[in-house]
Amino acid sequence: MIRADTAGILPAHIKERKAPGGNPGGCGDKAMKRKAEGGGLREMLLNTQDALSTAPCVEILSNRRATVQGSKGILEYGDELIRVSLSGMEVRFYGQELSIGCLSRDGLEITGKIQRLEYL
């Protein structure tokens, strides 16, 4: 992951390309306009990082494991149904032999035979 809050915006192994006019990336007037409007790569990366860090994320591996990041709590827990609260929505996992294998402050891992997933 590229972190925009480090001293250099780009990692050392990535070189910034300069166009003949001196603008980075060869974007010409567009790069100058973005810089004048307060935009730029640093601001874009910071905004993207903030959006991604607060957005809930559900990752499913086969039908046997699901990882949920950004959970606000467990609403219901059983062998055939697990309901998880996310910011602004709820996700339901239906299946057989469902269990919560790992639980942290903002995430959890569901294991078992996942048959269906619903976003509400």
C-alpha cells in the first residue's frame, strides 16, 4: 500500500516522470490546473485511503470462509444464520455449521458452509 503521509509521496523504487514542460507525469496543463485547485496526488491518495479505511469490506474465500471488516456488532449468531451490523447496512450469512472463528474490535471471520449472503 502506498501511504501518502510519508515524507515522499512515492516509494523510492518508483521514479516520478517529468514532461518536457517540467510538469510531473507529462499531464501538461491538467496537472497544473489540479495543483492550482488544491488537488494533486497527495490529496487524492489521502482521500482514497480515508474512504477505504471507513468502508465495510466482506471478503469470501470459496464457500467455507468469509472475513468482515468494519463490523459494528453481531446481531444474531447461530449454526444456520449469522447477522452482522455494518455502517449503514446489515449482512446476513446463511449456511450450515456456521461459526465465528476470529473476532476483533472491528472485524470477524465466519467459517462453515456458506450457502447464501444477503445485504440489507
